[in-house]
Amino acid sequence: MRALVIDHGAATHLSLAETPDPIPAPDEALVQVAAVSLNHGEVKGATSGETPDGTVIGWDAAGVVVKAAADGSGPAEGTRSSPWARRPDGRSCARSRPPCWARCRTTPTSAP
């Protein structure tokens, strides 16, 4: 799948590249990303020397469910979605979310 990845050799610190397709767990839906936002944390991550080349970043996305969760939880295929992952304790956490600057991403469909 196509994704924006960290590339510290590029002036923007980003390059378009092919990356492995995400594989959803039984309680995750696969969302085809249609739009993303850019925020301060992502810019900081993209320009940080601590973020390795090839890393896909991005926190906020909107798209359409292209594969419903295998366990039957969550939205059906074709449903518009704004994926948001949560930590095991139920609190939101940017670092726990799958990256969204890519063509598709997985998102949990059941509460922890």
C-alpha cells in the first residue's frame, strides 16, 4: 500500500513509498483513508532524528470501512469512519494508534 514515510534525506522529511498492507485483528476494522490532518505532534515526529526512516506516522484520519471486524463488532463495510484507537486501559493515546498517513489503517471496534 502507498504511504507517507519518514525520509530524513528528503527536504520535507517525508517520501511516498510502498509499505505492507495492515492486517486487522478479529476485533479491528480495516479503513480506507480518505483524509488526514496534520498537527504539531506529527511535524515534530517527522523532523525528529529519533523517528527512523521508513516509519509511517499520522494520528487523525477519516475514511470508509472496507473490511468489517471478523468478530462482528463495530461498523459494517461502507460505513464512514474516523478511526481512533485506545490504550488497553481505555484512555486515548496517540502512540497506540495505527499510523494513518497511508492508504489503509486498522482500528479497534470494541471497547477494552
